[in-house]
Amino acid sequence: MFDKEELERIRQGRKKYDEKVEKGLAKKPERREKFETGGGLALERLYTPEALADRDYMEDIGFPGSYPFTRGVQPTMYRGRLWTMRQYAGFGTAKESNERYRYLLEQGQTGLSVAFDLPTQIGYDSDHPMAQGEVGKVGVAIDSLEDMEVLFDQIPLDKVSTSMTINAPASVLLAMYIAVAEKQGVSADKLSGTIQNDILKEYIARGTYIFPPKPSMRIITDIFAFCSENVPKWNTISISGYHIREAGSTAVQEVAFTLADGLAYVKAAVDVGLDPNVFGKRLSFFFNAHNDFLEEVAKFRAARRLWAKLMKERFGVTDPKALMLRFHTQTAGSTLTAQQPENNIVRVAIQALASVLGGTQSLHTNSFDEALALPSEKSVGIALKTQQIIGYESGVANTVDPLAGSYVVESLTNEIENQAKEYIEKIDEMGGMLVAIEKGYVQQQIQDAAYNYQRAVESGDRVVVGVNRFRKEEADETRELLKVDPKVGENQVRALKSVKEKRDGEAVRRALEEIRKAARDEKLNLMPPIIEAVKVYATEGEICGVLREEFGEYRENIVL
């Protein structure tokens, strides 16, 4: 990428620089013997054009909006419009969450992101014994269409993009969303948003699975097929590296395992006859933004480039929109500290800036008090303002991919891509991601990385401000923490009982039987009967109960 004579001149200059530095180090050594990124990638003292001498600009970096999309998926990126500011929220009842959503929209949020409680995530109604003590605690409780109607009351679904963090029961929650929109007079083809719908990372890192892999993949491909025809603006899956990173992976592993999951979904869809040039346009990804600023920027650029190459080379994808890796980012919950929690405001700002400089399409910024409780209204407001200040005051959104050409960022982009590719090739040799998960390979890699990170923190090799360095005695402070009403579970059970009493029981029975028939016949798509079932107020637990009976339940392969 550079003139040979000029490169030689730079090499000679670098040689003199190194000699001068080495003399100085004899008197005053550097802070550490070696420097590396948070993910363990070695960092040189200085980067020059030599680092990029063998790169082809058009093939490796290129232009925004063009293959291989290293510099972003849109030609003008944030000069056209800023990323979607999508704060993840949900707690207690649908009514409480609706009030928080409307508050955030009033404050300038441009998209909704729904957090569901644990029973909802694993397909249990609030009156199930497994739900006791968990209703409304880490998200909103949704049992029936009535809850969904309250959740989106006075929120026009044809004007707001909604992301729902739901996986095993994603088909049911999407069906409820479609039904609510219909009641608002909004047809399914007008809806835009995303369901996470990423079951493989649940087996790897998160644990909110219900069914075994084969039927789970069938449900996912049914959603792909249904939405391609009926909900064309909907992102049918958000392939998540976020939870892989939260479980302790490195940045390289986050890219590798996330894209390997993506390849498994694409292959499953292709195997049932779907066209990757069509459904590929509605795939989206979800990444973590960690503390190591340069590594994170490079990570996002490497992931985009590698995914475009994989889709083109493995599946013959030709449509540019199906080659694009579009992604949502959330700042790293695992980096938030209960000690000196105000420090988290700074961490989140750094992580958010890395996300923007890496070219994210939407962003959630964590609230500074989340290591202590669900975010308060005050803290979530600060988190949203963090995004707005980056977007409107910092100037970084005024030019596309402003760190492109940085010798260190381009070098890290190349290194992350190469190492992620090696992981993917190893997974291919095993027989693909499903086999690698069953063998425990992926889980073991993440566990090892998490262990190494914790050792580094405990030894002091990795500094966490306010935790293992720069600590101070903190007086007991009275903080305005959000507390979920302990009666929320009782109230939700009471409301659910009311729904069951006033609905048409026979219509529910017939609707559930249609789901059972579809589950037994792989030629039938599960989405239409699920939509009909939620419309007659069959509950999420009842629908998932039928699928549990037909598909069975997954039992984790413990890896030590």
C-alpha cells in the first residue's frame, strides 16, 4: 500500500528511533515489561506504515457502504442519521415498563429495547412454581397478549423500532407483538425491530434455553421464512456476542464464536431451502463494548470484514445488503463496579465512544448503578445523555470511520480477523458450531479466558480503578436505587387468573392443538398457529408447554 522506497526510508528512521529508545530505557524503563490489549493481543511500542505494507487498500479497507464493509455498512454513516439510541429497559409489570418507555422516548430515545423477566425468558407463566420469586425482577413479566397490549399502550408501533431480548420463546413474543400491532391498525409489513432469537449462545454462555438444538433451529428457520414473506422489515435474529463476552471471552473469541453461530444459522436456513440473499438481509448482530478502546474499535471493523467474506465465499451471497454485518452494541455490564459506582459513567462513555467509532447501528449505554440494582430513572437518563453528547457534541459522527488509516487500529483489525478466522476453521474441523458446543469446546475456551482475566485482576496485573487500585473508604450513602415492588408477583398472578377466566377456553384449546399439529409436521410453519393462539389469549406458558411436550427439554453438558 506504500511506495517501496518510502517504506525503506521509514525502516531506516524506525531503526534510529529504536536505538535511541533503547539507550533511554537503560536509565528509565517503561511501566511494564510487555504491553497488550485487554484480550491479550501484543502491542508494539510504535506502529508505522510498515505494519500495513502488505495490505491492499481496496480489498482490505475499501470504502464505507461497499464490500468488505470494513469502514461501515452505509456510505455516509452518521452524516445521514445517527445510530439508534436504544436503552434496554423493563421491570415489574407491563404498566411500569410502559411508563419507563414513554419517559425514555420523551427524553430523545429513538428505539425501544425490551427486557423480559426470567420466567418469560424460559417460557413459564407467572403462576408456575418455577416462576416464584422471579416475576418482574430482571425484566417485565409477559404472560399473555393482554400484558403486551399494556406494555405498548400509546406507543405507535409503525413509528418506533423495537428490539426484544428473547430467545427460546422468541416466536411467541414476536406473535404477541404482531397481534398488538394489528389491534393498533398497523399491519405486520410496517413493523420494524429485532428479536434476539439466538439459541446457540444460550447453550454456550447464558442458559435461558428450553428445547434441544434441533427443534430450536427449526423454530428459528420457521421465523426466518415467515418474516421474509410477512414482516420484511423485521430483523429475525440478533446473533449475540454480547453474552459470550460477558461470560468472560476475549475480543477475538467474541468475534469468532459469534460469527460461527451465525454460520450455523445460515447453513440451517439454506438446508431447508431459504435463499441467503433474501434472509441474509434481515440478520443482525449484537456485540459487547469493553474497556480496551483501540481493541474494541478494531473488533467491530474486523467482524464486519470477516462476515462479508464468509457469506460471499461459503454461501455465494451476491446481494450487498446480505453481506453486511449490521449490529447493535451494549456497553459491558461485566465491567461495572459496585465500588465507586460513579466511575462507571466514565467507563460507559469510553465504551460507547468505541462503539460509535467502530460503526454500530444502534447502542445501549448501561447505567452507572447497575452493579447495585436495576437502573434508576436518574441513572438511565445519564446513560442516554452520554449517547446524545457523543452524537451531537463530540464531532466524531461528522466524518465516516475517523480512525481508518491509524496504523495501530488497522493492525489490530487484521490481527483480530486472522485469529478469529483460526477459531472458526478449528470449529469447522470439529463439524460445526453445534458439535463444538456439544463437545464443550467453546464453553471451555471462554472459561479459560475468564479464569485468566480474574487471576490478572486479583494479582493486580490488570488494574480496575476503585477495586484493586485507587481504592478509598466509602461512607454508607443513601442512593436512589430502583426497587421492584415485592407484590409484583402476586399482582401478576391475579391479572393472569383474570385473563384465563374471561377468555374463550375452547378457542384456546383448539389453538393449542393446531400448534401441536404444526410441531409434529416439519412441513408446516409454526408461526401462523402461534399467532392465532396468542390472539385468543393463550399464554406464553401454555404455548411453550405444548412445544415442551413435543420437542422435549435441553439438558446442559457440564464442562469443567
